[in-house]
Amino acid sequence: MKKILPFFSYLFHPLFIPVYAALYYFFINNSYHTHPEKYFALFQIVLITIALPILTYFILKSTGKVNSIMIPDVSQRKIPLFLQCFMIVLLIQKSITIYHFTELYFFFLGGLLSTIVALILLFFKTKASLHMVSSSALTIFVLALSLHNQTQNLIWIAFLVLMNGFVASSRLEMEAHSPKELVIGFLTGLLPQLFLLSFWL
């Protein structure tokens, strides 16, 4: 099991969570959008939340600003999180707008709030687990969509709850976070999503 657990840290890396949310929203959630709309929006999400951050990571790594893709050092997280805030703002202003993709817009807005909180915590020498931030946010999003559309997605919800446990165990096994940092990360991802539910649920 110890050899398997690190796999979940890579499978549920924060870079991939926005794409997972979009895939669920467009293709499992019975979205009313046309296929060209879905694929174009998905392409933009992949570009802004995966491709650009990876490019930024290699630039930061080449300049010595970060050491690894997990960015374990508190001081090294500030620039990537600041850039992530900028990219999310770009995404929700130009692509995933409140008028066109309402539910997904609020997911990303919640992600922006979580990222800002995680960034602020760094100035107090507190590191939130970004894996837990993103996985807890995704779980609440899927649960909220199930309630919003009155669909029975218990299998997906149960799966994501289980994955939260595996991701937390993975981060502990890899000695990437303390239990306190995992709890802070979980709440940092969870609370903004819960707060925003009243605007669209």
C-alpha cells in the first residue's frame, strides 16, 4: 500500500482538478451545451490551468525559484500561487463566464478564493495542502451539482470522498505535509465552495 499511495498525489495533483471538474460538468452532468462549446471551453481550461502553469514551472525551476513540481518549500509557493490567481481571473473573465457556464464559473471563483487564502497563509508561515484544497473543492462541486440537478450521483460522490482520504494518506506517506496542513488545506478548499453555493444552488 505504501508503494501505491504516492500515485494518488500525482493522479489528483492540483493542476488536474480543474479539468476533472470540467469533464464532469460537461460530460457526466448532462450539460445542455453543444459539443463545440464543451470542447472549446475544455481546451481553454487545459491551456490556462495545465499548460501555462507547467511552462511557468519550468521557467521558475530554471531560474532556481522552485525545486520540484510539488513545491514543498513555503517561500517557493508565493509566486506560483500569485500566478495561479491571475490565470483563474483570466479564465472566468474571458472564458468560463457566469452567463455561459454558471455552475463551473462559481467552482473556479471558489478556487480563486481558496488560492488567495492559501497565498495569505504563506505570509504567516502556514502551508495549506494544495492537494487537499483542490480535492475537497471538487468533491463539494460534484455534490452540489447532484443536488442542483436532482440527480443520483452517489457513486461519484462516494468515490471522491474516498479519494480525499487516499490523497491525504498519500501526502502523509510522502512526508509532504503534517496532519495540520492537510486539515487547513481541506477547509481552505471546502469553505469557499460552500459559501458560494447560495449564489447558484
